[in-house]
Amino acid sequence: MLWFWLVIISQFANAGAQLLDKFLLTKNFPRPVVLTFWTAVANLLGLVFVFFGFNWWPGWYLLIVALLSGVAFTIALQFLYMGLKKGEASHIAPLVGGVVPLVSFALSYYWLAERLNFNQGIAVGFLVAGALLISFEKSKKHSGIHIGMLWAVIAGVLFALSYVMARVVYLQDTFATGFVWGRLGSFLAIVPLLFSVKIRRAIFVKTKKQKKKAKTGYIILAINKILAALYFLGMNYAMSLASATLVNALAGLQYAVLFVLVYVFSKKIPKFFNEYFTKQEIFQQIMAILLISIGLAFMVI
């Protein structure tokens, strides 16, 4: 059950990272593409795994799958950040988390011939139901479906594709091989962005006021990427040990943590975190957390 505890730790780290993502998009990097760019650059730190059983030539098939895994991950990040920009973190992130295990299950079923036992199937059902329930948004800006939710669904599909492709490589080669080539693919996905003058200016050219704002943002970004790195490394290693469907289904835990964090921070420091909560929404979130808890119980039985 090492994979289980790795996922639990990873989900707590990612809850913090996604909270900071929303903060950065609101206060420091209003254009999602800027955050996507620096996230992909930070992913290059994963190259350190070339010293831990890395295979320089896994063959054309595994090489292409690993690179595409990274490309899909970066594109998914862009859609996630676009969704977070339009909606509230405590709703957008869970919607992504609800889509990922469903798509992961379909891909793993047909591509990897993976099957779940009865308890695992029940657990995935509760975890996905909890994540989807917690995603329904009623705020000052939105009530029901909005464009941010579409971006979240697309992000979920792409994240699932990325994770399953990574799992394909992990099953046939070393963890380091899949992880390193995936990080290179993630970086290669942002290279075309640099051909756009408008995007280059958004990333690099700053006025004096923007530089001051960005300086604070980069400090928060560094903390954000440390948390994200813990999450990504833990999740990927867990997927080298267990089914991508099971690993991704446990993502529901982070959304329960994220809801609690956002609720507390919205009350304590509304200047920086100001999400809108009705009594009905709080009840809905509590019910979702109960579903997630039941799912976790079935997962470990």
C-alpha cells in the first residue's frame, strides 16, 4: 500500500498548490499562459532523474508515448489555469478531479487491459461522485454551468491521457525513463509559445510596476512549484506501482482539503481569498466530503 500513502501525501501538497495557483492568477499572473510557461520550465528539474536508472533509448514507441504524455500534461495545465481564472478553485479543481479517473478508467480498460475488483470499483464511484458534487458552483459570478467548467473538463481529459500514457511507459521501462522523457515533452510543448511576440512580452517584458508585482509572484511561484513537484513526483511514482484509475480516483481527497482551506482563508484573509459560500453550498460540500470519505474507506478495505 505504499502507493496509497504516496497519493495521500501528494494530494495534500496539490491542494496547497492549487490554492496558490488561484492566488497567482488573481494577483500576479493574470494571463494563464504565463503560469503555464513557468510551470513547464520548472518541470525541467525532473531531469535530475537521469542519474537513477534512466534509459536513454527506450525505443521509438515508448519515447513518443513518454514525450506525448508530457505534452498533454502541459496543455492540460493551460486549460486548468484558464478554468481557475474563470471560476472558483474549490469548484474547478474538483471538476477536473472527477473527470480524470473516469477517462483514466476508459483508457486503461482498452489500452492496458486493467480491471478493478469490486471494492475498488465502488471506491472509484464514490470518489468521482464526491468530486463532481463538490464542483457545482453558485457564486456571485456564476450559477450553474459556465465556460470555466468546459475548460476544466478538457483539462481533466488531457490529464487522464497524460497519466495513462505515463503508466504505459512505467509498465515497460524504468520510472526514471518515463518521468524524464515526460518532463522533456512538457517543456517542448511550451517552445512554440515563444514565437508569439504577444506571449513573449507577457512572460518577459515588464514595466516597473509589473516587475515589482512579478517579483512577489515569483517567490510565491517557487513555493507553489515545490508543492506541485511533490505532488507530481508522488503521483507518478504511485502510478508506476498501481492502476492509474485508482491513483487518480484518490484525487477527491485533495478537493475536500482544498474546500476547507479556501473556506478558512476566505473568512480570515478575504483580501486575498474571497470565495462565495451559501448555506446550501456548504451542505453540498459536506455531503461531497462524506462521499469521498466512504470512497477512501472502500479503497483500503
